[in-house]
Amino acid sequence: MTTSTYSEVWDLDVFFKGGSDSAEFAAHLENTAAHISRFHNRVKVWSPLTSSADTKELTELIAEFEHVAKRVRQEGAFVSCLQAQNTDDQKVNSLRAKVTELSASFQTALTVFDQKLTSFDQITWAEMVRSKELKELAFVLSERRERAAEKLSKEEETIINLLGIDGYHGWSQMYDLIVSNTKISYTENGEEKLLSVGQAANKFSNPDRSTRKEVFRNWEKAWNGNSDYLAKTLNHLAGFRLNVYKARGWEDVLKEPLDLNRMKKETLETMWAVIADNKEPLVKFLNRKAKLLGLERLSWYDLDAPLGKTESKMSYQQGAEFITDQFGLFGAEMSDYAKMAFEQRWIEAEDRAGKAPGGFHTFFPESSQSRIFMTYSGTPSNVSTLAHELGHGFHTYAMRDQHLLNRNYAMNVAETASTFAEMIVSDASVKNAKTAEEKLALLEDKVQRSVALLMNIHARFLFETRFYEERKNGMVSAARLNELMEQAQKEAYGNALEEYHPSFWGSKLHFYITGIPFYNFPYTFGYLFSLGIYARALEEGKGYEQKYVDLLKDTASMTVEELAQKHLNVDLTKRDFWEQAVKLCIDDVEEFLALTEK
């Protein structure tokens, strides 16, 4: 037990004092621009010798690449934190624009760098990446080289990057602006309040159905009220992406997301096929939950409803100590990491107005520190979210001694580490329940996660693949987007719900993220992949932590298929692994159904 009380507000001054008014940050941005310019000029004049004698020059360029990348990421992380902690901070918008501009400028320099890597012939290249200077970066450098070979000329890719500042990324920023100005009406004790999107979202786990229903009605109303702006934004984001793909000769809209996640299409298709074949137990769970809530069928706003009249609550301090203790049962390193994050104020958890919705983890590479953002109100779901984001943080921490270029792990394996941490905590919560009612509530929360990842994310994937097909033929109206979303939800939820959320395409930030297209299937991959690892951890006990850390260290320097083969001895393109992972979800459902049989 700790003697001091953990702060619920993070410390950002350690990076740059003064928030969005920071003179230190302004100077950092200015210096970064100079560093990018110097790197770009050096890359432009670099003439690869097409022999292994060029190893020295390449090694120096990589050192400069790493230095600039750290600066740009530090700035991006700082601005993300400023935006999230206070959506009314108008000055952050211009800082975000500046960081986006620097990032695009750096990307332009990297486009030239990557193109020049393609000028080495295969024999020379193989010789170079075997050298002691470059050996550890062989995978990631070869990956950059191969991806560059599949793109347009450096001049054309440079134009795309430059146009992307005010086009592609601009539309994503437009979405952020729409969300920050969106308020959801809510009546409490006869008084009408205007809730931020984040505050309103928390109401969907309220035990009172009339509250959930009222918030949902006003939630749908707010998003539908903005539907023309949102549809225009989404259409232009997708249109930009599709035009770039077309110019590069990429026919499959999934090519880029699969490449970024270092996985084969065969793996993705096998995973979804196994999930689609195993929807029945989850539908049974939803039907049983409806019955327990006295309903014929659940509606969208009932999915997160707690079971029972009493809701298990934990103060932030209790939640922090519980997480640290449970991580400790798995291994000392994970527990020590969590303790450090709480003690050094790496977490923003305060429940207050004006914060952005959702939760995230971000890393400050120049400072070797993480920051975690969420809004904590004491629910079991909040404890899970906190554990989830700490899992992301531990992943970054486990890789702290790796070269920066070997720390660029993809989203699907990023979600593996976070879900693994979440599993440790949710399992412990169920086991430590003090009453039968509490155990049921916590088990339900755990199964609800399977519903989210195997049904909700499936709906997002189905919607997005279909939307992109239609977008190839022209703009897709808001009304049609609603239809596509409702169809996808009905299919993914096995028609189990009474009422769906047609405007979900507008309310979900993930559809508007420019950094990673198809910001959906990696969550499901990470969830099921982590279940496979978790099963191993349970078998082997406390000694598994080192094997887990070794796996995390490899997440950015091989494909997911290679990672699974090396550390788990499984083939991800075959159904076996996915069926075993889904079975663990079904086991929870069966336990829930057995407990509620009466």
C-alpha cells in the first residue's frame, strides 16, 4: 500500500512549461524546422555509391533521422495532451497545425530518403544490412525500401505529402473541431445541462435506463444535426486516400492497413471467418442480459448498462493500487512500471468538464516518458481502461533499450500489450469479487469486452470496407452512411438488438484518423492475440514475464506471422490459433450463462 495519494492530474510542465503559451515549446518547434531542413538537404545531396562502402554515410543519416523523429514525436505527443486535457484551448489548434506541417515536411524528407534506398541493387543491399552497423535495423530498413519501391516517384510522393497538410490532415482536424463544439443536452434534477462528448459517453454505463435512453436520444440528435459536415469530412478523407491509392496502382483498399500492421490478408480473413462462425454464444449473452434487465431485447444504449442495483466503485487511489498489485502477481517489472507512472504523474484521470472523450497512451521519446489520458469515475470499466493504457505504456517501456527505428510497432501488436494488461486486471476483479452480485457484474463487464471487440469492431470493419467500395463511385450521403452503418451493426451483432446506432460513423473518432487507415481490425487482432499469450502466461506462471518482455521487444522488427511463430509456435493463417482464442471468450460467456441460469 502507498502512503501518499496519487494525483489525478498529469504533469506536462516537465516537458515544456506553460502549456499552449510555452515559449520553450515554440523554440523547440522552430529548432525542429531547422533540423528537418538540414536532414532534408543532406538526403537530397546524398548519392548512394551502390556499394557497401556507403554503409558509413547511411549510418550517419539514420542517426540524424532518429534525432529528428524524436523531436517531431515529442511535439506531437505534447500537442495531443494539450488538446485532450482542455478542448476549449483555442491556441492548441494553431500548434497542432504547426506540428502537422513539421511532420509532413519530415515525411517529405523521408520519402526522398526511402526512394534513395531503392537505388541499391539487391546484392549490395543484402551485404550492407548484414554489416555490424546496420544488422539490428535490417528488417525495418528493408521494409522502408520495399514500401518505397511500391510508391510513386519522390517528386509525386512529395506533392502528396504537401497537399495532405491542408487536404487529408486538414479534414481530420475539421472533425476534431466539430467534436469539440458538439454538446449533448441532458436534464439532471430538472436542470438542463450541456455535456461534452466525453461526459455524455460515460452516461451509457449509468444504471438508470431512462438516463441512458435520454442521453442516447440527444446523442443521436447531436450527431445527426452535424451529419452533413461529418459526411463531407469523411468523404473527403476517403477520397484523398483512394486517389493516392489509384495513382500508386493499389487496387485493394486494405493493402496499406495490412502493410502497416505487418500482416497477411490471409491472417485477417481467417480471423474474421472464425469470429463470424462463433457469434451464437455472444448473441445468447446479449439475450440473457436483456432478460436480466427486464427487457425483451437490448438496445444500443443498454450494451454498457451495469447489472444489478449496486455498482462496484473504486476510487482512483484504490484502482491504482489494485492494478499495481495485480500486475505484481504476473511480474515485478510490470508492477514497478505502473507504480512509477502513478507516482511520477504520468496519468491524467480527473473527471471534469472540457476534456476530450476516450483514452489514449502517448510517448515522449526525448524524455523517455509516457503519458496516459482518460476520465476516471470509478467504474469497473474505468479500471479496465486504466490497465489497458498502462499496458501500452509498459510495451513502450519494455522497448526502451531498442533503437528508435525498432520501436515502431504496429497498431495490432500495440493492442496486444494493452489487452494483456486489461485481462490480468479483469480476471482478478472477477476472482476477488466480494459478493455473487459483484462477481456477476464484473464477469458481465469482461464479456462485454468480447462483445465490443468481436461485434462492435466487426461492425466498424464491415461498414468501412463497404463505404470505401461505394466511395470509389462518388460521394456517399449522410443518409446512406446511416444505412451502411445500421446494416453492418445488424450483421455483426447477429440481429440481437432492438435499436442500433446509425450515426455511429459520425460519433467515432477512429474513422477520421489519418495516421492509420482502417483503425478497427487491429483491436480485434490484438485482443485475440493477447488471449493466446495470456493462456501461456497462466500455464507458466510468474516466470513468464521475461518471455513476454522478449516478445514485446520483437514486435517492431518482424511480421506478426513471424512473431507468432517465433514466440508462440503457431501459424496465424490457420484457424486453430483463432479458434482457441475465441474459445476463451466463449468460456466466459458460458460461465455467465451458468451463473444467471436461475
